[in-house]
Amino acid sequence: MAYTARKQADCKEFFDDEESLAKKIKQLAELVKKSKHFCAFTGAGISTAAGIADFRSGISTVLDTGAGKWAKQAAVKEGKEKSIKKAKKKTDSFKAVPTKAHMALVGLATNGPKYLKYLISQNTDGLHRRSGMPVDQLSELHGNRTMEVCQKCGREYMRDYRCRKSLRKQKTHDHFTGRYCTVSKCGGKLHDTIINFSESLPERPLKLAEENTEKCDLMLSLGSSLTVSPACDMPGDIGEKWEDEKDNDKEIKHNLCIVNLQKTQYDDQCSVRIFAKIDDVMVPLLKELGVELPEWNLNRFLKVKVEALDKRDDLKKCVISGVDIDGINASVFTSVKLRNNGKKLLKLNTHNVKQKFRPDEYVFNTPSKLEIKEDDNDGDADKDKDNEVQPETEEKKNQNDDNDANDDKQVDKKKGLVVELAFYGHYKESNLLIQLNDYLEFMKDDDVKTEIVLRLVWELKSQRWIVKGREDQMKDADIGKLWKNYDANANDEDD
């Protein structure tokens, strides 16, 4: 809000010279190597390189995203509207690509020695989760604009659209989105997760953040003004421990490093204070540590659930839905079509009349025995073939993994059980065809239910889908554990 904006004098931005910056990055790298429980803390500044404006950058900021939201509002109230720097770069958060700094944090958490143990963020743009940061190592203290939660059973739902105000008008402290939980026998109201001023932080993310801060011996604060409490108290705690150890000639066991263009209240309590853009710090930091910087591609996850039907040996129920990497519901498809050997299967209406949005699950009846139809030799087979990727050069084909099942070939709608998926298109994703027969060989004859999850990768550079084969999907460390078979004696815990 405007009253939380900094005074213009406090908005002054500073830059370390090239030599000082390089020296400080080396110092930070040494601290990272020596750390036992390294945590990061991020504010809106980490996303400005993605084209998302922050809140407190001054009206004459060097950033291409222009003045921060609160700073802009304060300037208008003071009659300084003409002095406000306008944004040269502005990106909707749903189309934003995670920055190099976002990906550097993913690299620090998942590559090499896995130095980064936990990430605490004040951001609501969802870029940390979208970047591939392990969900169990992330606390989004101020919420995520793409997540809503059932107030009755606690089920979480990820959306590929803004949860808040997407279905109904909501006042500041009204969090009911207008949608309802789809868990059987629940139907509770779904609330957005955005934390507004004067509201309490979410209990579980806060608890995990505090627990990791207690263990933390190195805290790296990136792009935060460190003014919003209680979140900013966590870096402050590490700074106070460092100050106590330094002033009392104790062994230094705690270190706070701050990367921000503006000064903060904890600048005198940190081991390393860096004035630079965040990408300009994190990329060379990874080089110094010998950690690979991951490349970002859009990951979507398809869940296929096949269940036996009572008194129908010839049919099974097939439920197709989107999930996130941790298995929670995710609305990422705008439509789902299913064909068996070219014949369109009827989508069953399981949608509650109370729901006024796209269903989370698409339900079909499929034959119990899945077979791939042989060519009819009628000359028309090619007419119904779709490419789910763009044509490739021979050089590109040679670079592809031989185990990729759906990356460089055509899928014939007339052969086998084929699902066609349509997406929201924030990254210009094309429709995707996947033949499911091989994946569903995971299902055994005596199973009453089988669940599989496939990772779908949209490569931004080549504008093409990559879907690995069954064995690679099952070996995937993240989603392999989501593949399940249930026999007649298994308990169904889904509902």
C-alpha cells in the first residue's frame, strides 16, 4: 500500500564496482561451501528481470519495470505523477519466464552438493514453484496467486489462471473464490491464498520457515526491502546472531548476506552486503561454486486413472486430469478429448451444477482391453495424423534422446487410446496428442484401479512437446512415486 512506500531518499539505488562485486561473490561462495543449513529469502526484486514490477523501487529507478507499485501510488498522492518512471518491460506473471536467479536457486537446491536447504519467499507470483524449486523446500509466506485451498478438508488446487477475482468480486479480506472442493462428500469453499495487510501468515508455511531459520547458518536475502514483518524478522534473526558472535568475540557460526539495490535495516548486521542486480550475482556465484545453471522449460503433469466398473467387465472408467509435481490438483487443460482407434469417446458429465468453471477431471468409459487397430490400407490413414511437435532438422533429431516417446514422431488418432490435450497457451503451447496404450501396460489384470502421472515438457526454444516413454516416466524421481496399482484388497485413500 502507498503508506508503506519508502521516502524518496531511501529509494536511492547503489551499485558495487566490478572489482568489489567479484570479490564479494567469492566471499559468498566460500560461505555457501562452508554452510550446513543454507537458506534463501526472496522478495519482489528477484522477479523484476522477468518483467514483473516490484513494490518499493523509487520513481527514478534504473529497473526496466519502472517504479514500484506502492512508490508509484505515493508519488501520485504527492503530485509527482509526471516524475514517475514508466515501465519499459512489463510481463503478465502467467507468461513470465523464471529468471536466471530463480533457476540458480533451483540449481543450488537440486544440482551438485545441493547446498540450498530451504527457500522462504514473500512473492505471490508463483515463479519459484513454476521454476522447479522442490515444493518441500519452499515456503510462500504471502501466498501464491495460482493456488486455492479448501477451507473444509484442506485440499490444495493449482490453477493456470489467477484464483482471486477470477469468478466473483472479492473485497480485500474476502478470500472465497466462488469455487468449491471436488473431493467426494466435501464440497467445501475454496479460498485464495493471498495474504493482505493485517492478515495472519499461513500456519504451515510459516512454521516450516521458522524451523529452517532456526537451523540456518547462512541466509541469503535477494531482492527484498526487508520491511514487511514478520517475514523480514527471519533474516533479521540471523543478522542478530552474527552481530552477537562478532561483538563478543565468539566463533562466527551465522552469516547473513543481502543482495538489494536499496539499503535495508539489516545492512549493519550482515557478513556480505552486495549492491547489484540479482541475476548479476547469482549467475557468477554458480560458476564460482561449479554448479550448473538449469535451463527452464514449462513442465505440466498429466494424471490418468483407470478404475474397474461394477458389473461391467467390458468397460473401465478412465479419469484424466492435471496435477502439479506433488500430485495436487492442477487446472492446466482447457479441453481433453479421448479416442479409441479413431472413435471419439463420450465425456461423462460428472460436473457439479454448483461449479461454474472447467472441471478438474475429465471422465470417460474405455474398453477393458486396449488394442491398437491395424492399418486399414484405405489410403486415408495419413489424413488424421497430427504432429504434436514442429518439424525438425536432421541435426535436431540427432540430439534427441532415443527414449523420448512423443518428441519427434506423429501420433495417429486412429491407432490406440489417444488423448488430445489443449492448454491455456501462456507460453504458446500447442495441442498435444499422446497414445496411452504403452503407459497403461503398467496396469495388471487384477487391479481395480491404476494411476499414472506423465511429465509433459514444453521446450520454449523449439516450441515443441517432449513426453518420455513409460520406463523413463516411472524412473522419474519426482513423479515415479505417483504411479500406483490398487488390487481388490487395497484401501482407496483418494477421497
